[in-house]
Amino acid sequence: MSQRLDNQRILVTRAGHQAGSLSARLRELGASVVELPLLRIGPPDSWSPFDQAFQHLSSYDWLLFASVNAVECTVARLNHLGVPVDALQSLKVAAIGPATGGSLVERRIPVCFQPNVFVAEEMILQFPGYPDSLSQVRFLWPKADIGRLFIKNELQKVGAEVETVTCYRTCGPENPQETARVLRQILSRKEVDIVTLTSSETVRSFDRILRASGADGNELRSNIKIAVIGPETAATAAQLIGGADIQAREYTIAGLVQALADAANSPL
């Protein structure tokens, strides 16, 4: 990438264990990066549904993964249970997004299907056998405790059986009051030019934390640009925080970095 991000001050709000890859790419291009995680990942309230489902893997045809978090948490739990990752090779595996697919391949889990556009709607339209040949096909989908069920609903409409099991919870920051104080300080002192929001839940957390800070959200929001990773996140931003100024055309971290570089180098 020839475009630079020199003199751009960017707030990265991803969960702590995920922030590094985005921050590193931004710094490589000359940006000044501030990290303030607005979400964190925790274990489900109960592992029982997950454990029971993975004890009966042979009863499923497909395994769905929509995030790197889901891959990592699934593999970690299987290791805890003493189940070899090789056991997943008995199923066909579908992945949304290159990062998710890459995480599976790193663990020697073959990916049978990955849509070329990284959103749920495209996954359904491109899915092998959709809509006429999925009746009674059984899917297992380990996922977060929150998030849309569009994939499940659309597959069920054409006769597929879909079981969702929680493999991680998306939680707010461990110290929300301190996070609210720091966020208010960053924005009120105009310490950043751009805030990156990489999921709808991150947008919701940003909105909640900004409200909890007691600050005038509209005034603080006027000092910054909001950059988002895809249309679903952009729609949530439009509902809650007045919209997004920058949106990635490719719905990946690399696409977000490219969109930031394009915006920084576009004529006024």
C-alpha cells in the first residue's frame, strides 16, 4: 500500500487480544494509535450445550464459523475436553471472512466453503445447495451469545436443521467507569481524529460508554470521524451515533485500513 496515514491519530476499540493486528498495520503506515478496548471476550454462562453438541459431531453435516473468536474458543474448549481438533475434519466446514478461514487453516481444519463477500446475506445466497438441496441437512454453529440469527433463520426456511451453541460471551469493559472516563478525556481533548468500530456490538458499547461518561455525545462526536468495517456496523452506527464517515469496501481489517488510507489521502 503506497498511501500513508502520517499525522492521523486513530482510536482502536477492539477487544484487547484482537487490537494488535489492526494497531500494527496502522502504525506501519505512520498513524498514531491509541488503544481503548470497549469489549472483552468471556466464557459462556454454561458449557453444557456446547459440550453435548460436540460429543455428537457425527450427527451433523456442516460446521459454521463466522468469526475468529468462534474458532479460537471452540478449539480451546475441545482441547480442554481432550477432543482432538482432527475430529472436526469429519464435517464440512464453512467460514465467513478470510480471517476466519485463515484461523481454521492454521489449525489444519479444511474449509469447504467461504463466500467471496463477507456478510451473512451473501453466505446464504452462495451456499452449496441453497435453496433447493438443504432439506434435513444438519448444521452446528458455535457462536457468540449475541448477534444476528439471519443465517440460522434462512437455512431453516429451506428445511435445514441448525443448532446454535454459545462458545463465548461478548462483554463490556472490565471497568466501565474508568473506560468511560478515559473515552471522554480522549474525545474532549481531541486526542484522536478517527474512532474505528469493527462490529455492531462495538458501536453499541461505544454509545453506552459515551452516555455513561456524562458528556455531550453530540459535541464530542462532532470532533471525530467514525470508521466502520461493513454495512451492518454502518447501519448500527446510523441508528445510534449519527452514522459513519468512513466504511470499508472489503469487510475485513485490511479493507478498513485501506479505507482509512483512502480517506486520509483523498482531496478535500
